Amino acid sequence: MCGIVGFVTKADTDHDFHSLIDNMALTLGHRGPDASGSWHDTDAGCALGHRRLSIIDLSEHGAQPMTSHDGRYMLTFNGEIYNYQAIRASLEKSKQIAFRGTSDTEVMLAAFTEWGVVAALSEFVGMFAFGLWDRQEHVLYLARDRMGEKPLYYGWVGKTFVFGSELKALKAHPDWQQSVNRDALAAFLRYNYVPTSLSIYTGIYKLPPGTYLKMKTWSAETLPEPNCYWSAAERFQDGLSNPRNISEADAIDELERLLSEAVGSQMVSDVPLGAFLSGGVDSSTIVALMQKHSRTPVKTFSIGFDVPEYDEAPYAAAVSRHIGTEHTQQYVTAQDALNVIPLLPTMYDEPFSDMSQIPTYLVSRMARQHVTVSLSGDAGDELFMGYQRYFDALSSYQQLHRLPMLTQQMIGGIIKMVPPKILRHGIRASQGFLPDNFRQHDVVDKLLRMADMLPVRETDAFYLRVMSHWQNPQHMVLGSKESIVHKPQFPATVVDDQLIQHFAGFDLTSYLLDDVLVKVDRASMFTSLESRIPFLNHRVVEYVLRLPFSIKFKSQDPKWLLKQVLHRYVPKSLVDRPKMGFGVPMGQWLREDLRDWAEALLEPKRLADEGFFNPAPIRKLWDSHINNQANWHYHLWDILVFQAWLEDA
């Protein structure tokens, strides 16, 4: 795992290529603290930079940027190719190649030389982002792994084409003058992240997963479209249309085999390795399979909170004892978590407001004290339909749409007309008469959200409402014209199981990509920890997407199939429990510990002077929240994250 950066320019420039690329790479020191390297060809106008976190082949033979054996290609690469040993063996046998070292980078270069760039991409199993300069043709290739585990930004800065792992590397170029993209800001308010292929800056983009970019025309007016070599969306649609005919027993056996192979391949490392363990189904499965491959106890890590509803540490400890791992857990205080907030703008480089970013950083920081590589159970929810919101959304859709449209509109309008304070008092007064599920503290928030959903009849629009924070963000961001970047494409009429599958499929190509993977990559790499995700081995993904819904979700049990694999290693009693979110009590913090900080960032005159937001509705939500009339912490955290980022930018 590393940090990469590079640029190509045809303009006359007085820039010192050597010092410029080194300075740009220096901003990525956290991604690669072990070594730095650079290469440039002033006549060709190209420079590549690299920051190294040494994982495979710790010698100088693994240093980057690296040149191919024939001298044609120069590569700066971030990630891991898990099947590099098999590719190397194939090349050695058929082409008689003599390798200098044992790194996957050298194997990639040999594959490019022998098979061509695009053909080689299809052979790689792993997570990666790279910049490859063809010295013969004067062509730059950028590519990203199939699921988008590793980030890659690119665009024109003045008359220079730049790319890098993080925006901070691009901003280090002296010609940087990019402004905030207000359309991207509106999209951020909807999703709580800036969706691919946008970035928060005008003219700078994220390369989509499973694509490569070929740059051969050097003009600031030219930006070629990415080419797709693999598509999760296509695999998802194919799985719906052509599900595999397989028995339950065979499906379980094959899933265990594929997951075990994926885990085993991701345990290859020349440095200490461990795993995050929450005690839930996903991470427990990964850790159990790791221990199966290991002769010594696997190192596992978890954090706990003093607030019971956020504390998973006891469950993780119980699973660890059963599997036999070497477990480390740390209880963090509210102050520990609050101390992370000032780091977030630098950590994420652009607005990102998934609140679990805080505990993710804390567990990464703790793990890094013991290991350099950590496996995680991320992506299990998207693959095996584990999010409760899928079933809540389906239930709401079924119940709400039994009513005539006019009735729905009237109910929604009435709910919105009643002030939240009066709603809350009314619910408290009716506690003895209401069903149990109406006695929850957040019932007012749910009623207000239901009022937004009532008029929506199309399934794709309904799900977009479920996933959106601000429902009309273009009204909040001055001068924006938001387009729905991640627009679900659901059939006009679907049955229940199809609806849930579409929800999960949409998450697999949007929420997973731009929320979960961004969160894990930035939080872990900020501590110089490499995180690996076995569930995202593309062979596992392709297999799961082809399985019938009746097997993946038997007896209305989320993750039924995955649980059958896990129960071969861990008893049901340790892991069959309601899913807990990896979150923090942000609503309470905003009313207490963070109130002064938030008040300063949300001050109406400040918002008006900065000119990005309409201050009035923000103030209304803030007053409602701090007066405990309703919980608006998700909406407010979006605004606060941008404000803190803007202050740091």
C-alpha cells in the first residue's frame, strides 16, 4: 500500500520536475512512510512520484517508480496483486523471464510487457490504482481495481494533467487554482459523500472502479472517457437474469472455498498482519478463515465505548476466545473520539460525513501499533443483504402504498405542518396507548422521514429518498444544479425479493464505493496501516451475485448463506444478535461537548458571507436539534463537515 502521484505537461514550464514531483509526493507521506521515490523525463514532460509502505519485498528491488525489464514502461502503483505469484510462475514458464526481486510491482510490469496493458488488467486479482507511462508511445495509462478499493483522482491543473491517490497531492502543484464544485457539494448533502466520478473541486475527477484511462493527446481541452474492463453493475444484472442453479449445500461449500482462498491470498505479507474484529457475522467469518490458514494465533483488534448501545467489544472478545486469536481491545472515551474531529478535513481531503469515520480511525490507529496490514469484514452487508434499512424500506413501501395517493399526500402534509415539539409532546402523552415501536426516542424523526416518503410511488425514487440526507440539496447550496449521480435503475414493477436485491445491488455500486471504501482507505492509511477486504475478491463477488435470492436470504434471515459458513467455525450463540452500527453518539455530542464548535461554524452571518449555503433552514434545524425537539444530527453533520473542511482548505 502506497501513495502515488504524477503529471504530464506539454507546456513550456520553468518548474523543476524533480523538486516538484518530490514535493507533491511528500504530501502523501502517511500513505508511505518507509521510502520515497520519483522519476521524470523533462523532454517528454512526464514525472511520477511514489511513497512506499513496504509490504512485499522490503528490499530496494521493490522500490518505485519501477521500470520494466525492457525499459519501455515506468510504473507508480498503489495496492496489492494477490495472485502475483501465480502470474509470475506463468511468465517464468512461458517467457523465461528472470525477475530481479519478489514484488508484485515487477510482476505487473512483466505482464504489461508480455500481454499488453488492457489484457494484463483482466488477469490481476487485487486492489490497485496506478499510473503507467509508456516511454515508447508517450502514452499515460491510469487504472483502478474492479471494486474501487484504491482511490485515484485526476484532471487538468492549468496546462498540466495531474493524478494522485489523494487531492492534497494535486493541490501541491503550483498551478492549482480549482474552486469548489457547487454541484458536487449538493450531491454531498444528498449522499454524505461526494460521488464518483465527481470531486469537490471543479475539473478534478475520481476514476470509476473497473476502468482505465488512456491519455495520448496533451491538451487541457481534452479529457478522454474512462474505458471499462469490468463492471459490478453488469455482473449484478447478469446475476438477476441468469441465477445459478445450485443446491443449498453446494452453495455453502463453494462460498466457503472461495472465501477461504481469498483470505489465504490476502494473508501474504512480509510484515506483521492482523484483522479488525467486531464480533459480528462479517468480521468473525474473515477472522475464522484467517485462523484456519495460520499456524499461530491471528492478531485481532477491536475498540469499545462506555456507551452500551455503541459497544461491541464484549462480543468481539467472546468470538476471539472461541477462535483462539491474540486479541487486543481498547476502550476509548468520548474525548478520544472528539479529538479526532480536527483531523478529519486533512484525513479525507474532501467533505465526507459518515460518522463511523471516527471509530474507524481509532481502531486503525490502535491496530497500527501492532501490525502493518489488517484484514476487515467490510462489504459483507452489501453482498449478503445485511442492512436493516433494506427491510425497513420494503416494509414501509408496502404499508404506505396500500393507501390511495391523495390520502398519502394529506397525511404527509399534516405531519409536516405540526411542529416537531408538539409531535413529541403528543407521543409522550400517548405512551400507554401506542405500540412498542412507537415508544422509541427517535419516533418523531421517523414520522418526519415517513412524511417525505409518502408521495413517492416509484421504487427507484423511493429508495433514493431512503438513502438521501437532504432531499432537495440544490435548494440548500447556492448556485448549484444537482444531478442525481447515483440514480437507481429499478424495474417499474418488482416483487419483494427483487426490490431487496436491487437495494443491495445499488449499494454495491454506490454506497460501498464512495462511503465504506473511502472511509476505510483514508482512516487506515492516515495511520500508515494497509487494510485488505477479502469479500471484495472479484471471484467472490461474481459468485455471490449469481446465487438465487432464495439461498442468500432463506427464511427471511439476512446473511443466511454467510452465517452457514460462519457457524462451521463459531457457534450461533456468539454471533446471532441484532446488528450494531459502528457509530458514535453524535446527536448528544452536538448538544453538549461540540455545541460551541458547531455554533461557530453554523453562525448565520458566517454562512451568508461564505456564500455556499442558505443559512435560514440550517439555523432552523440547529435550533430544533439543540432544543431536543428532533434529531437532525445527520443533516447538521453534513454541513459541519463541509464548514470544517472549508476552514482547512
